[in-house]
Amino acid sequence: MRYFSRHIDNHLIAWKDSKRRKPLLLRGARQVGKSSAVRELGKRFANFVEVNFDENDLAKEIFENEKSPVEICKQLSSLFGIEIKSGETLLFLDEIQSCLPAIESLRYFYEKIPELHVVAAGSLLEFALGKISSYGVGRINHLFMYPFSFEEYMNAKGKNLLIETYRKSSPGNSIAQPLHKQLLKDLKDFLLLGGLPEVVATYIETDSYLECQKVLDELIVSFEDDFAKYHEHERALNILEVFKSVVRQSNGKFVYEHVAPTVSAYHVKQSLDLLIKAGLVYTVTHSAANGVPVGSEVNPKYRRCMLFDTGVHQRLLDLDIAQILVADDFETVNKGTIAEMFVGHELLKEADSLLKHDLYCWHREVKNANAQVDYIVQIGQKIVPIEVKSGKKGSMNSLHTFMSEKQSNYGIRTSLENFGQLPEIDIYPLYAISNIIKNYNTQLK
């Protein structure tokens, strides 16, 4: 499969060149492109050694029987017929969750061979880390990876000039209307396809939605097959029920009792926690938003849940693609509040990859006066509310309520509209929502 450049590439190169480099754990859900990104990085080295612990039992035995990193490298060199030499070799330990001693060895690589470049990744890595009391706090670097962002998708399609155009645009400097319409069409495609690398590559190669649907079906089966591996104490069937319920409940608070009558609240919670840990489900938690950090006053009893990819979400809804493609209105594609999902995804994908980030919302439940702001983000020392509209119109009562209660003088609305401004409110088109984070990060440099 052809490799398309990703934002994570720059982070990997920076890690490679850093004098303070430590062994790296590349973390993220299955099928988001972790292995491909490391292989691409491997092209910058004289030698590249990839150890897949799901496929190579002999390599697993080496780590199980040997503690010395120097001796491990000697044996791996003999096994693969490639010299492992500091400064010249990238050692890639893939599917490392299948070999706990290999995870534990990372700290010793840092202590004994700090000059050697070592990257580890795994599809169910988060579960393995929970089984280890200490795997090298302060001795390991971390990077978090997600599916393609909209910008990465546009870059893969060769639409760099369009990217540059909306990156340079702002609420005070709108984009030309013909370009705005083209970007909305590209956004519609992206919401249907999602950002999983295999799907993106298939679409670019075949220009066929049907072929992409087949790929999505195969990926969904593989995700569901993995449920049996998630936890020895939770039934795969319970996890599947919760997985499907996340899709059904994506337009509001996730209610345990709405999952299935056969699954108790306890098992719903257990299954949901596993899906979150696997990176297949993201949560948006209520914050009182009285000050920074925004995550300091949360109420975990109010959480929205959403899948990690809009393509998977749309496919599980089994939408009529033909109807969506011929429809002029965006509401047809917005089943399951896909616009709100997309904005949350983009906020995570544009955030600092060195840290694991959470999403927050604001919710007020008062008789005859409910209010909800879709996202609350911290930009510098300010808390900024973001209201998501799936169309070109819509009231902003909740946004105004929040701004009044919190004495905030700045809010953001994102919709199908072009860039624009209202009193104390900036308008961003959905496809450019990442400008908010990217522009702030640029100002810090």
C-alpha cells in the first residue's frame, strides 16, 4: 500500500535527531498507520530491523530469556541477518503487546544503549501497559497517533493549494466562494470515507466508494474479532453490544441502560472502558469550565461517546451512499451528528502528539432551560466554547448562555458557512476547524 505523508512523520524525524532521545512508544488504535509510519522512518537509516512479536516466536523467546539489551541485539542481528548498530539502525518492535518482557526491556535499552534508535508499537498496547507495574517512567518517549485528519486526506489527494488557501483564511478574511464549495465537497467525501489509511489509499487508487465500503466492512470485522482479545474477564458479545450502542447514542449523553437489556450497567462500563482504552471510542466529558485547566472540574456522569472514525461510524449506520451523494443538503450525511464527531476528531488530531488529550463539553440541565456547548477548549489561558452546526443556519442560544454565565467575550461557531464574524463570535467552516489550534501553536513558535 502506498504511503502518504502524515503529521506524525515530523515528530518521528524530530525524535530521530534529538540528543535527548529515548526509546519511543508509538500509541494509537489499530489500523491508524503506526507500522507504516515507522517503516517510512526506517528509510532514513542504513539498517532497519522489524520484529513482529505476533509472527516471530523466536524473537519473542530472545526477549523472554535475555535481559541484556546488548545481548538481545546480538541475537536479533543473527536472527535477521542485519547488523544492529547504534546511530545506523532503527530497531522496530511491532505488536509489542504480545511480549511483555520486550516492553519491560525498553527502559534497559535507554540505560545501556541510549544511542540506539528503538521504536515500539502495538494494536492493543494500552492493555499490555496496564499489566506492567513499571515499564520505564522517565525512560521512554511517547507519541500518540490517530487516523488521517482532513488536511492529511487533502494532502494525500494532492490538493495542497486548497490546504494553503484555507490555512491562510480567517474569520476576517473569508475564502473565495467557489473554493469554499469545493472544500465542502471534499469534506463530504471525507466524512463518508473516514481517515483509516487503507480506506484513503483505496479511494485514491480506485475513486470508488463501493470499494472503500468493502474495505471498511473488512476493517470492522477485524475490530470486532479483536474484542475476544480485549480482556479475559469481559465477554466479546458485551463489548460488541456497547460498540454498536456508541453509534446509536452518538447524538447525546451515553446512557448505560440504553445499550441492551441483556448487559448490566457494570458490564457496560467495563466494556466501554476497554473500547476507550483500545482507542476505538472517544469521550466528551462535561466540564464546569470555571477556569483553567479545563479538565479540572469535570462531571464523568455526563459523557458523550463517539467512534474514532467517521467512515466506520457511517458504515455501521448502513447509510444509502447513493442517496447521500446526490443530495444537496448536508443533513443527509450528518446522520448520528457526524459534524460534531468530525470536529472532536480534528481537535484531537491537531493537538500535541506528545500527550494524550481529552475532549470536553459544557452542559446545563435545568427545567425548560437546557443548554449544551459541543466543545470547550483551552487556548493559552482562555477557555473557548465551540458550537457546531451541521448546516448554514441555527440559533446559538447555548453558546450565548455559556458566554454570559462564564463572562466570556469570545466564542466560535463552526458550520457549513464561509469564514465570518459576529459580535464576540468567530465563524469557521467545518473543514477549517483545525485552524484554531494550528494558528495558536504557530503563535507560540
